[in-house]
Amino acid sequence: MLILLGGFLAPRWCPKTKWIFCTSMKPVLQALLLAEHVYEDKRTGGKIICGTVNKLLRTKGSPFETSSAPDGKRVKTVRGGGIGCLYVYLSLTEVHDGTELSLQLVDTVDNHVLMHTGINFEKAHPLDTAEAVLTLPPVSFLFADGRHNLSLDVVWNGEILGTHRLVVEDAPEPQGDEHDTDGN
């Protein structure tokens, strides 16, 4: 006979030992977002996710460009498209106290893990929504020129709960004064 304690344990059959044992239930991944920034409203605790990302454009050469200001003066500005720090937002349910997950960045060509970090949820209750915001280090040093297909995976007990595909490629060379995106 198997007794479940408060719904926190799930039976598993081990064909090798022919024993039934209990493990924590699998967390349910509700959201996995990669963004330019994630802010938190200190009053409400709500998350503000800005600039979701599925493609990174890597610029070549200097990150600065010269452009014309409205008064006609030439000014030096930072060119967009550079790869900096990105944020990962996770939302899960069915998370129990002590649940451990891992987040890994994988090159999908050869399944090589480029980065890996662990996430531990303390004082979690399975009926609540558990959120995590992580900052990834700048990833531009990982890649040679060209296109790269990556996967950001959330893993629990060796099982992928969810994945976010990401493409890294070279930004097109600017043509003339094309940095102005508002039509001027």
C-alpha cells in the first residue's frame, strides 16, 4: 500500500528493483522568457518584463557610431544590437520546498552545454506561483562570427521542463544613416 502525504509525493515504479518509491511531483513551467531587463514593482511585487528576445544581433567593430543631432552637431552614440547581459524570467507551479532546477544554455548543433546554473526554491508551496529572475552574463565571448542556434533549457531531475530557442547572428552592416528608426 502506498500512502501519499498531502499530495506532495508521487509514486514511481522502478523496473530494475521492482519497488515503488516516492518522489516529488514534477514542477509545471508556466513561463520561460528571455528579456533585455526585468524590473520588480516593490509595492506589489509584480514583474515588468521589457524587451523579450529570441534573436541576438552581434555588431562588429566599435560599439559606437557617429550621428547627427537635431541641432546639426555630430554626436557619438552607442550602436544598438550589441550583446550584453540578458535576464531570464521563470514562473512555475507545483514547486515544493527544496525543489532544485537547473538552467542551461545549449548549442543545438552539437548539444554542448555552454552555461549551466542551479536554482533552488526555498519555502515554496505547490499551490503558489514560484517566480525566479536570473541575470545571464554577457554571452558574446562564446561565439565566433556567423549564425548560432541555441536553446535555453529548464531542467528538473534530468528532464527538460521547457526550452526557449535563441539565434545569435551578425548584425547587418549599417548603410549610411540607417540608425534612425523613427523615419527621419
